Amino acid sequence: MQNLIINRVNYILPDERPNLYISKTDNLVFRIRLEFFKKFVSNINQNVDLIQWIGKLADEDYIYYSFTKPNAQDTFIIKAENYIYNYFKPKFVREQLINYFKEKKFIIEPFPKGNDLSIYEKTSDFNNEWSIYRRFDLLIREHRKEIAFNIGSENTLISNQTQYFKQSDRITILDTNDNFIKPLAGKENINNCRIIANREKRIELGVNNDPRKLNYKNLFDQLTTFYNSQLLNLNKDTFKIEAGGMKNVEQLDLNRVNINENQMLFGKERTDINAVTGMRDYGIYKPSPKATDVKFIFIYENSDDANQLFLYLKNGLKHYPGLWSYIGIPIRLSDLKLKYTGVDDLKNNIDSFIQENLPNDYYSDLFAVIINPNSSQEKEEIDEDESPMYYSVKKKFLEKGIPTQFIQDKNIHSGNFHYFLPNISIGILAKLGGIPWRLKTKKNKELVVGFNQKKIGENRFIGSAVFFSNDGELGKTFGFPEAASETTLIGNLKLSIEKYISQNQSPPERLVIHYYKPQSGKEQKSIEDLIQKELRLNIPFAIIEINDSKSQIDICFDKDYNMGMPESGTYVRVSKTEYLLFNNTRYEKNPLRSVNEELPIKIAIHFADSGGFSHKDLISQVYEFSRLYWKGLKQRSQPATTIYAKLIAEFTANCNGNLPNNETVNTTPWFL
């Protein structure tokens, strides 16, 4: 087993408990509604002085509190023995950290999204008006008496002087009243503060918004320096940080996925752990059933682009051998083609082209290749918004059952287009019903459903990808507005289960849901009622929360690998139901080649223990589905369940909240 370090330290609290100071005005660090506060004060109705102090406050009013004796005169003291300390303990720890870092002249953000505290340390001047700060994020794990800490940003810009702004501006400010960083929203009579540069301001200043390149060893050194120079000096009677550095991961919390999930099957049942070499040496696992029938419609602005692309797909380019040799699909042209002049011309003429040339409802033997001067489809990032034209054209072909592949014109003539062509080919194969590769593990008789979301303006849309086994083949896709999710989600689950039963002549042995956020108890109860009461099935289900973004606070370092990235498939329990999964290309203890360093993903397992699920099996399954992503050869850390669902949600959000309903949309990854 690996020897890992996690970016956490233990803290020590004294046996003596602090008094609690409360106020009616916003001059203390924390706040709580009065109705909740009453629940945590002992014998409140017998405390005449406190009842008198509360006076005419309504239950929905806020009171403000602190554990540090304030200078304000209107505060009321609640003795330590007269309130439930365990409820307030995490806030006490947070206040000790806030007080310490204020003394050390850090800028404090006491209520950051997703963490308990963020602090900002100036590193350099950007110009006369702006300075560059490094942000450290801290998260309190009170039940373990641990604090996790990480670098959240190396390049935060904060103005040196106050600046005027409008109340409608969506910015974060440095409040001059308490010197805390806060969102402007909801603050009244504030229009002159130091501000934190948002994305628009950074673009205006010419600042690169690309994320910093991850290097585990460098990050470990930076965190160690922060621990030694800052955290270790937090040594007070009321609160202290333990010596000894960052913690070793206990062997009880450390595990690996089932090792077979590293192996993928390619042509002739040959195996490899790497998609690049597997495809090169053994070819595809399963050919497209449409391989000998499909014809390609080319849509292009420049004839040279179309001719060059056709020749590359037919004859190959450098190490790429051509479409037929690589995925078993010959490049045969349809009699149909569309030459357009500019994006507006394509947008205006696509309807008439389809109406005149494609009168039938469904075409199973056509594939459209769109050479687009504005497409970002071939970029590395999967969540980048496409142009409205992309969604419009794609939907019009999907309504006829015709999958599409968008290719950016400038890539065709670039010197590295031979690296794009394998990715394009794999996408074409998958959209035509073939399987580039699958996992070596046996097929499971279970239904796995992924959900994810996309926000457009003020509206959110949900996408869903349904898998009837772990071989990567889709069973159904859904897309719908989040506003209708309470009933639509359950309805789609019902349809998925019924389709599984119809196709397999028996119900699944279990249901696994990969979800993008924590599900409420009400949502879980609705799923339980659907399975047990409405469908009358006796199958267990589990909900696996898979955060859309990678873990931003917890991380581990491999002591046996020079404090580098842990091996692929390693997972670490960080709380009772939460795990870090390291899903990367470091497949060996000492890889011969350099590997791309990836952040782990955070997984939380809900509602599984009553169904007899193994947490290891569920985490291994998440790892499995990350190997079944067919947008290209590069492995992703997210599973296909949630990546596909996100792409479906994006398409739904840009197409008025609905998807076409045909075999192509329901059973192929048309969204790649």
C-alpha cells in the first residue's frame, strides 16, 4: 500500500469552554436566527435577564455572536455552562483562526463559498493600482479535530485604493468596516471600497485567467512552508495547532479500486491500460453496425478545407492511418453537400437544405461533417460553451437521426492535425454505434444513471445519461429544465427501469445513480417509493455524489514518489461517507514516462449501506466509467456518466429545454 500524506493538521482545544457574547447589531463575526438560537441555550425561559434582553425581537430576526469579548456595549454574555457548546464549536475554531490571521495582517474572507475560511497574502505588485495575492483556503473537520488547507489561487488581484462602483455590480469587496472580504450583493449604502478583480476586470487588465499548472511536489513544498511559518505558530491557550507537520493517511482510510478496472479490451480481446497504445496496436473493440452503409455529408465554407479533410480521412496523415484502417469505417461521400458563405449564410440556409434534401423523418445511414470557422468543439475543455449556431445545426440534423462532427477549419491546416484525427475518428465511431474499447471486467446486471446540470442565465437544465451495463453503451438520454426536476427526474428513472426490464426480460440487480450534488431526503424517499411501491421491485439503490469540479481543498502526496501524485485508482476516505479518488495516468509505482498531474475528484456515497453495497465497488465503478469516455484518447478523471450528462444538459439548455426523440439520440453519444 502507498505511503501518503494528506494536507491536514490536528488542532487542540482547551478543556475550559468559552463564554458566548451576543448582540442585536451586526458588529460581531457570526449570526443566527433567534428561533434557532433558542434551541441551543439551556433553560432559556428561566433566564429572566436574557428574556428581557431579547425583548421584542421576532423569531426570524438575526442575533450576532462571538466568543471573543467585544468592545461594544450592547452585548449580552451567556456563560459557558448555559449553552450547547458542541453546536457552536466549529464556529469557535473558525474565530480563533480569524483572530490569528488578522493579527498576522492577512486579508480575511470569513465566509467563502465551499470552505470555512480564506486568507490572502500579498506576494507582489501588479501595477500602482492593483496588488497580487496568494489565497489559502481552510476547511475545519471538527469531528476529527483537523484543519485541511490548500492554495486556492496564486493570482488574486485586490485594488490598493477604494474604487467607486454600482450596487448592481457583481463584485466582491473588502469591507472597510471590518476589513473582511464579502460579496457586494445585499450590502446597502456601500459604493466606495477596495475590490477584488472579477473575470471582467481581469480581462480588462489583460490578466491570464487560465488555471495554474498543477505540480504536486511544488504544492507540497508551499504548503509545508505555510505550515511552518504560519500554522505552527498558532499556539495559544485557547487554541493551538499540533506540531509534526501534515498528517500521514491512516492505512484504514487508504485503498485502491479493483485493479482490473485499469485494463481495457480492444480488438481481438487484447488488453491495454492506455487508450493511445491500445488503439494503435489492437484497434477497436466493436465495429459500427453501420460501417458499410454510412455516407458522409460535408458542410463547408472553403472547398480546400473539405478536400484536405477528405484526403486525410481517406489516406491518413503521419501516424494516423485513415478512417478505414483506424476505426473500420470507409469514408464514402453522400451525394448531398452544402457549401456556405459565412456563419449567417449557414444559419439562414440550413433549414431549406434539410427540407429539400432530407424529407424523411429518420436516416440511419448518414453522418454530417461540419467544417466550422467558429467551432471550439475540438478544444481540450469539455465544458466550454459552443456558439448558438453549433447547437442549432446539430439539433436540426439530430431531428433526422443524423449525428454530426464539427471540426474547426484552422485545425485542418495546422501542423498537429494528426493528433486531432484519432480523437475525431473515435467520436465518429461511437456516434455510429461502435465501441472503441470497453472494460475487461464482466458486465454487471445493473442500471447506472448519471445526472448533471448546466446554467444558462438564471435557468438551470438537467441532463441524464442512462447505462444498462458497464460496457459504455447508452440506453437512454434525457434533458429537462431543473424547475421541473422533482417530477421529471422520477419519471425518467421510471422509464429507464421499464426499458431495462423490457430489453433484458428481468429487472436490474441494483440501481446506481451518479449525481452532481447532495440529494435531499425528499428526493431519496421519492426514488425509494418509485422502486418499492410503484414498480414493486426489490432492488437496492445507491446515490453517488460526484462533484462537477475536481477537489479544490483536499489533496494527498505520495512519500514514496518524491511527494508526487498518488497512483491512479488510489482513493482515500476523508470523512464517514466522502472519498478522494485519484484518477490519472500514473498507472505504475514508477512510470517510465512522465504523467500529466491531475487533481483528485471528490465522491460522497449516500443511501448505500442499507442496500448492502460495498463502498469499494461503488468507487471502482466510478473509476470504470471514467475509462469509457469516447470524446478522445485522453483519459478523464470524471466518469462518463456525469460528463455525458453535463454535455446533454448543455445541449438541452441551448435548445429550449428539450431533445429530439429517436434512436440516434437515445442510444448513441451524439453529443461528443
